[in-house]
Amino acid sequence: RAYNEVFTLSYVTGRSVGIGAYLNRLGQRVIQMVNGPMILTGFGALNKLLGKQVYNSQDQLGGPQVMVPNGVTHKLVKSDQDGVSAILTWLSYTPKTASCVTPVIEPTDPVDRDVTFVPSKVPYDPRHMLAGTTSPEGERLSGFFDEGTFQEYLEGWGRSVIVGRAKLGGVPMGVIAVETRNVERRVPADPANPA
């Protein structure tokens, strides 16, 4: 019951091992710093178990190149300052308690503004429709949501879908959009599984 009623967010700022990594995974949201692997056991222990040198680092087991594509990490950050900023941004979309309404703030854009980005007949980045963009001529084209509020999550997972949070008229919302351009799928090689 608590899992459905309590907002959980884990910030992995350094190596998270064993039960710590498991608890991060049990949480509903994970922000991971680029140099903070989440591993159940060390690469040395796995090499001993396998009887040969297979893994060279903790990152091969639980670094961002593993946790982002498999959907464990929702947001990848480069520094603690970026991590704290990501936490505060995510909290700005979250109600105080499960029974409260989401926090509505004064909108950054007028509610009656026009959406000036127009999708083209050729493939385009759907994020431009959501967040707006700048035209090649330098003109600001507004998107569907309030300027500066769209935050994408799970960027490296499910690459044909764009998910995130944004505000519309100051009201926080969940966002799901379809990536209509061709996407490349990469499956990271596991050194323990030779081809």
C-alpha cells in the first residue's frame, strides 16, 4: 500500500552496492549520476565466480550504459548540482501528499498564447512540438507546454516513445508522445556472454 501512496525518488550519486542498489531499483524514480554505478556485487567477485577475467569495471555491471537502456534510471545527470536540480524539478510536478492536488503555479506563458511550432510533413523532433524550438532564422517557436517546463525522462529506454513532465497553464502534467522518426536500437554487449 505504501508503494502506491508515497512518492519515492532515489538519487545515485556514487557507487550503490548490494541492498542499496536493490532499494534504489524498488523505488519508483531513479536519478543517476554518470559516475554512480548500481551493482548487486562487484566485478571482482563475478570474475572469481566465472573463473576468468570477464568484467573490467563496475560500470559494465550497473553504470549508466546499462541502467539507462534497461529503464532503471529515469534521469542521468553529470554532477551533484544537476542531480539536486533534477530532484527539485521533479518535486515541482508532485503533489504534497497522495491525496492532495498537484501544485499549480503561475504560468510562465500566457494561457491564451498561440503554439507557433507547426509540424512538417517530413520527420521532425516531436520534442519541438512539446517544448518549442528555435527556427533556423533564430525565431523562437513556442511548443504546446509552458516554455521551459518540459522535462524528458527515460530518454535512453523505449526510444520510440517520449515520456516526461511539463506544465500547461501552470498545471503539472505527464507527457507521452510518439517518436515518429526512425530510431536506432542498441543492445549493450555483455562481456560474460561471448558471441
